[in-house]
Amino acid sequence: SIMALTADAKYVTSVNFFTIYYYYPGNIDSSAQALLQQMATVGNGVSYNALSGSNIDYTRFQPPKKRIRFQLKDVFVTNNSLAWNNETLDIDADQDGLADSVELDWGSDPTIVSTNNNGVSDLVKYRMATNKSTGQFGASVNNLTLSVCNNVPRSGGVYRSSDPNGLNDCEKILLNDGGGIDNPDSNSDLIPDWLELKNGIPFQIGTVSAINTPDQDGYSIYDKIKHSLPLSIPTQQLISLQPTDYKMNLISSDGSQDCYKLEVTDFPTGGDGNTVRVDIIMKSDLLRDTFLYRIGKKSFALGAQTLEFNDWTDSAEQIANTWKMWP
């Protein structure tokens, strides 16, 4: 009956049954001893005989670590080289999350992630700026106090990033999310922090999940981020823009992994260079507060109509450093 629990593969990956026959010299029940040995054999465990009065050596029992099975929860495919400026999807040459048109108006350099090279991206500075008027970049930067990041390790002008989602540890502190360091999804709404910040919505611990429906157009904030739509205007006003379409199919499954094929169409592109970002979140029914996060980036070849990602175990993708893992 105990071994039959392995049939519930969702919660049980394996069972190891260990037995101890504790005996007194000259008083051995061989049938009981044999029964315990048989139980351990069937149970993929160890049978151990211990003499009465001796210490039991529990180090002889080495149960394996449980293999937790995680299921695919969500995938976001976005163009890292584009960013919304109100209702216009504009080029973002430095991929800092701030459209070039916004940076030119504000006074920052659209070709450099951190215009003044202080380790904080222009997008973070823009979100924190009290004055976003034309040419106010310098004044906004001068009012930015980095002393709160004194304890954050920094190398070559770059602050440590405890997770690969796109915000370094200093930026999270500046954005009042110090408790979200080493967590790509601080408010647990299954949308990576970077994608929420880029779209101008709260992501910090305790903020509301992005499930509301703005403008009564039938799309939640989550839907708009996932399908590359602007948050600032109703979808009815978008004449030529089609929502990004996802087609997901399970192609194989065994005891250790599921394999999917994802096709993404109506994907927005612009200019000569387009870097595609793929965010993957996996969760387990056993560990409700834990998730696995994978992020991949790859650029379109000039003139190409399609772009393919293989999974993170693929040797070519590993050589190209396509994927980053968390934790």
C-alpha cells in the first residue's frame, strides 16, 4: 500500500522504505527478520540489523532528495527593442525599456542604457523623476540619491543583479522594492517585474495583481502586456495593430519533463535590429510560494522572417548564452 503511493506522480516521485530489526543475542525471530528484509527490498531501501543495547547507525539510511515536478505556468514573448510611447510603439535602441522618442525629448541618450553611467538605467530614472519635461534629464539625475545602494556590490560600474529579470539590486531598492531582491516577480502576479516596470505599472511587494480591465475594452493589464498592446488606450482604437498570438502544443511528456512547441505570430517588429525576449515561469503544486524562472534573448538576423529558440538544455543555446536561469 505504501509503495502504491508512487502512482500519484503529481505529489510523489519515489518511496524508499527502510527497516531495522532490533534483536537480543540468542533470541532472533528469523521469519520477522526475513519479512523486514523483504519489505526493504520491495521498498527500494535498506534492511539493517541492530543489536540490543547498541546505538543505531541512522547514517546507513540515505533517502534521496525529493524531485519536485514543476509545470509550465506562463510564457511572455516580447520585443526588447521596442517600447510604447503612449499609443505609438517606438524603437528602443539600447533596450533599456524607454522608447528612443521619449529619451530624445527628456534629454537622455537613447543609445546608452545608463546615460551618465551610474549603474541605474534611464528607465528607472525616468520612472523616479518628478519632472519629465523636455530636457530635464540632468536635473532628474542630480536629484537621484544612490547612497541607499552603498551596500550593494558593484563591479565595473554595474550593480549586482540577484535575478536575471532586468532590474539590478540597486534599482529595486530605489524603486522601493528592496524586499523583492532575488525575486523576479515581487508581487506574485506571474508577470516578471521588468515587464511591469517597462509598462509603467506597480510590481513591488504588496501591490495589486495586474488583473483589472482598463478602459472597459475586454483586456486586462496582464493581457495587454502578454500580447504587446499599449496600456494607455483602448484596443478599439488600434486600427492596424494585431495582438501577438500564442499557439502552444504539448509534444511529449514523461516522468521527468514536458516538452512544448510554442508558435508566436503577429509579433511586432521595427527597424533593423529586433531582440526577442522570452520569459518563462514554472510552478509546483507542492511548493505554492516557489517558482522557477527562465529568460532567453535572441536577435533576428537582418531580413529574417522567423526566429527559433531551443530549450535551455540545447548545447548550441548554451554556447550562445541564450538562456539565464533563476534560481
